[in-house]
Amino acid sequence: METSCDETSAAVVDESGIRGLAIASQDAHAAFGGVVPEIAAREHIRSLDAMVRHAMREAEVDHADIAGVGVTAGPGLVGALLAGVNWAKAYAFARGLPLLGVHHMEGHLFGTALEHEGAQPPFIGLLVSGGHTLLLEARAWGRYRLLGQTRDDAAGEAFDKVARRLGLPYPGGPQIQRAAERSAAARGAAARGAPGRFRLPRPMLSRRDLPGDPAYYDMSFSGLKTAVARIAGDLEEEGALADAVDDLAAEFQEAVVDVLAEKTRRAVEQTSCRRVVLGGGVARNSRLREGLAERLGTSGELYAPSPRLATDNAAMIAAAARFRMARGERSPWSLNAEAALAFPGLA
Ligand code: KG4
Ligand code: ZN
């Protein structure tokens, strides 16, 4: 079960992979320009039974076939998480099954591994979502070393906030990508790779950064958002913002991709770990996948999830739960939702 934000999802997973997966994306939030926590929790409660039925029907399994229950216990919106945690606890208790609370971001790593046989430790993990931006080294499943993270806004959060400032609807990530594609098409193939009309900073990226500095891997996206807002404000005064939205969105996306791709390249270089596993909603961004592949070149091997598994889903949570249950881990019946749950297994 996955209910940490605005996707209600249930899945059935076994050793062969995904047997059944149902995802309901809540559209009730669009009118508010962002996720409304109270609405999210209520929608989860309404959809959970149906999602479980769908996933089980697709998997062609019965309740008696289920061997364990995994559920996202955090991080996320606490009310939304509670809907899933309570459902999972009730189901597991009633059926006498083991229960396991999963960390949502660790789940994203397992999501990519569900689709790619090669996405196995040791690897560098780049997790980019609406709430988190993490660069880590996975030495084994469940054994991680945090290399860097954002010091302020998450990458997806920056996409969403910049989109909002440019007058694009929520969620902003896909809208920015589309605007950037329009900008590229208008500028023509000849302009590919050439600097465009706007130039934004690449925060926390300098040739003088040295391995060992925390800044070598850390990121920051809040200043970038402010830089966009300042340019947008000036353009607005001249009545020129509408015509500039696509180009500005394109440059913003380039700046985020440059930072993420270079930090990841550094991690590959410093750890001699060739494999890179990408996860989280922002992994849907095709320019990010392209930029990472370009920057890594032949020194890296990129594993990216398909759009379906990049988005929040229960298959990745079930896969993470299966791994931990196989090691004998169980959550107690007192399992609770934790909005700021710490990443498990960090050295
Ligand atoms: O992992 P996710 O589905 O939910 C969280 O765990 O937060 O990530 C959602 C984030 C949102 O910020 C959304 O704008 C972003 O992923 N996103 C994208 C794209 N599609 C979704 N960001 C950039 N480009 C995209 N195509
Ligand atoms: Zn997520």
C-alpha cells in the first residue's frame, strides 16, 4: 500500500516481479494549486478498498495467497500516511499476516530495480521527488551511505514552485518539461545546446569544489527559484512574461539538470561505482535522463524507471517490504505513520 501523498496505490508483488498494480491519482487537488493534506487523507480512505481489489484481480490472487503486508510508513503527509498504515494494520492483523512499514524513498530505489535486472547494488542512487533530493551510495540493499542532499527545496518542489510563478498549473514538473520542449522546438535543432535567452545560476556547482567538502555533493534549489521569480517579475512589468515562459522554463530545467547530473557524475568518479539508479517523480523528466546519460558518458550505467514506476506506486513499496521481510524484519502492531521518517540503513 502507498498513500504518502496524492496517489492511492495497491500492488501484489512476488519473486517474479509485479503481479498486479493499481494507482489512483487524486485530481481533487488541481483546483487548489497543490496537495491539500486533509483532502488527500479522505480520498485515500475512499479509494483503498477498490485499489486492493483491482491489484488482486489483476494478479489473479485470493486473500489466502497473500503472505505479508507492506505499507509506506513515512516520510509524507501524516494524515495521508495514516490512511494506508491503518488499512494495512487492520488487514494484516485480521489475516494473521506479518506487517512491514516501508520508507517511501527507499521504495523508489526498489521501484527502478523492479524494471531493470542490472539495477542492483553496489550503485549510486539519485532520488528526486516532490519532498526529497538525495544522492547516496548503496553498498547493498539496506546498507546506504548518504553523499549529499538538498539544503532547502527538493528538486520536484522547485519545479512545482517555478511552474506556479510562471502561471502553469499543478503539478508543475510535467508542465515545465512541456514548456521547455516548446522552447527547444521554436529555437530549432541548430540552437541545441547553445545558451538560450536567459541565463540562470547553477547553485552549489563550482569547479573549485573539492571531494570532502559537504558542498561537493549537496544541492540547493531555493535560490534558483528566487532567480526565476526575479526575472519573471521584471518581464511582467514590461508585459513580456507570457512570451518568455517557455524559454525561462527551459533554462530553469537546464540548471536543475546540470546540477543533478554533475553531482551524480562526481559520485560515480569518487566511488568507482558505475551503476546509477534514478528514482522519484522527477525521474519522469526526459531531459534529466538525457542529461545524466550525457554527463556520465561511458563511465556510468544509468537505470531509470518508466513513467509508471517513477510516480508513487505500491509495487515499489511491496518490493522493499519483500526484501526486508525475507531478512526476518517485522513491524510491531504499534507501527505509526511518521512524517519525517529517517532513511533506513544509513551508515
Ligand atoms: O515521487 P513523487 O511522485 O512524489 C513524492 O514522493 O514527492 O514526485 C512528485 C514530483 C512533483 O514535484 C512533480 O512536479 C515532479 O515529481 N515531476 C516532474 C515531472 N513529472 C513529475 N518533475 C519534472 N519533470 C517531470 N516530467
Ligand atoms: Zn515519491
